[in-house]
Amino acid sequence: MKALVTGGGGFIGSNLALTLEREGYEVLVLDDFSNGDKENLLDFNGEIIPESINLVDLSRFQDVDVLFHCAAITDTTLVDKKLMMQVNVDGSKRLLEFAHANRKKFIYSSSAAVYGDATAPTREDMAGKPKNIYGVSKWEADRMAMKYMKDMHIIGLRYFNVFGPRESHKGKMASMIWQLRLQMLAGKRPRIFKYGEQKRDQVYVKDVVRANILGVQAKKSAIVNVGSGRAITFNRIVEVLNKVLGTSLEPDYFDNPYEDAYQNYTQADLTLAKEILGYSPEWSFEDAVRDYMKEEGVI
Ligand SMILES: NC(=O)c1ccc[n+]([C@@H]2O[C@H](COP(=O)([O-])OP(=O)(O)OC[C@H]3O[C@@H](n4cnc5c(N)ncnc54)[C@H](O)[C@@H]3O)[C@@H](O)[C@H]2O)c1
């Protein structure tokens, strides 16, 4: 089986490309490295095409069986609507049309950002009220995918908060686990919003990778949630990091400057993911954090 991974230099894409390769796929990576990092692909043996999804000559992917489309602008604070739409919507459309015309399977990365303030646990039919331009672009891509679903194999994966190896290039956009670990390893008290009881669905990248691969054999086309199905409080993140890193640093609480627009509770309803993909998370939060720190050589 031959696979193309767009955004394969990025966090999720590189973990996916490496796993696919280990599982016997022939893998091509397409990434313009506007955000990804070649270091993520040091162990990758396939071809890396350093071009944009908006411009690359797609005819070179005629012999690919499945497209895993992870490339996107992932800076959720970006306010350049035109750029966000060009990459996340027009770029996705280009790939989707190519997959449709050439009968390729299409597995793509969507986001829980399409839910905005919807009540948790969130079901897939609660989407449509994104709160920022990033979320709008992801929702537009989902709506486009829905139009093609009747006559092609499409799986859209709405990730919640993903964490794990190969995310450090994301800087301020990297996971909370990454940010807090950095502070704690520097001996600083972990800074979290008052009083740490906000809850987020934190999913390990290895579960996200598995959901992508399960998408290849999905029973039918659909857009499904990919999370851990659990809501972890910020205080619990600190507690687990202290345990795994062998530290005992108390949280340093501060006022949340985004209080009004902040999602205090996110959690994926995984019923549809289980039905369509046979997906349920394999990693507990604590085991995932320990595995992550081991992979990065921190413990
Ligand atoms: N990490 C998360 O928590 C999370 C949550 C929800 C959804 N997602 C989605 O998952 C996907 C992967 O995100 P990530 O966290 O790995 O982010 P990332 O920024 O590490 O990866 C995105 C990659 O796409 C590449 N890219 C950007 N524009 C491109 C273009 N025009 N042509 C080719 N490559 C381009 C970047 O260089 C980068 O390597 C994205 O679609 C993102 O929206 C991620």
C-alpha cells in the first residue's frame, strides 16, 4: 500500500509517516515546512517533497492508494483569514478533488475547534459554531468533505487536544503537557489558570495515529471524533507530570485573560468513532505522559 502524508514534517504527520513506514506502507511526505521540522523525520526513509499542497503537481501521486491529509495552518491565533482559507480550505479542496477523480482513499485531520462552545461530551452532530478563523476553516473543510462522501472513501478525524513526541517545533501552539513540562524541568512552578479545575480531552498522538490507520479500513465514510473520551483537569496534568518527572512543584495559579471566550470543559463522545473505525483509546493519560517523556529522553 502506498500512502501520501501531507504535513508529514509536522507533529501528527511525522508520527503517522513513521508508524506507517514501520507497518510496511510505502510512504511519501509532502510538507512545505512552513511550520514542520525536518528533525521530526530523521528516522524516515521515504521521499520528502518540500512543496505546498496548493501548488504541487498532483499527477506525481497517481500511484498512491491513500492520502492522509494532515497539512494545515495550525496557529489557532492567526487572524489572516485569507491565508488560513487558502491553505486549510482551498488546499484541502485541491487534494480532495484529486482523490475523488482518481479513486483514492482520503483520511484527513479535522478539529474539535468546529464545536466552539458546544456542550461536552460532544457528539459529531453538534458542530458548526467555531469561535475562531482556524475553526471556521476546519468546518468549511468538513462541509466540503460531506459533499463527496456518497461516492468516495473519506474519513474526517476531529482531534481534541493532542500531545506527544515531535511537537516542540509548535512552540506556543504545542500542548499544555509540553509547556508545563518545560517549566517544571527548569525548576519553575507550573503556571495554570485559576484554579486548575478546567477540563480538557487530552489524547495521545499514538492513539491519533492509530485512528488514522483504522480509517483505511473504515466500514463507511464519516467524520468522527478522536479523543481520549476523558476530561483531564489542569491540576491533574500537573499531578501526573510531578509523578512522572519526580518533582513536587505546586501550581502557580493566575487569572485567565480569556475567561469569557474560554472552553472550560471539552470531552469527545467516541460512540461514532467506535462504530465506524473500531477506535477506542489505548493509552491512559498517565501511561501516555510517561511514554512521551521516555521517548524524548527526559526520564
Ligand atoms: N495538535 C492538535 O492538538 C490538533 C488538534 C486538532 C486538529 N489538529 C489538526 O491536525 C493536523 C496536524 O496538526 P499538527 O498538530 O501536527 O500541526 P503542525 O503544524 O505540526 O503540522 C502541520 C504541518 O503542515 C505543514 N503545512 C502547512 N501549510 C502547508 C502547505 N501549504 N503545504 C504543505 N504543508 C503545509 C506545516 O509545515 C506542518 O508541518 C492539522 O490539520 C491540524 O489542524 C491538530
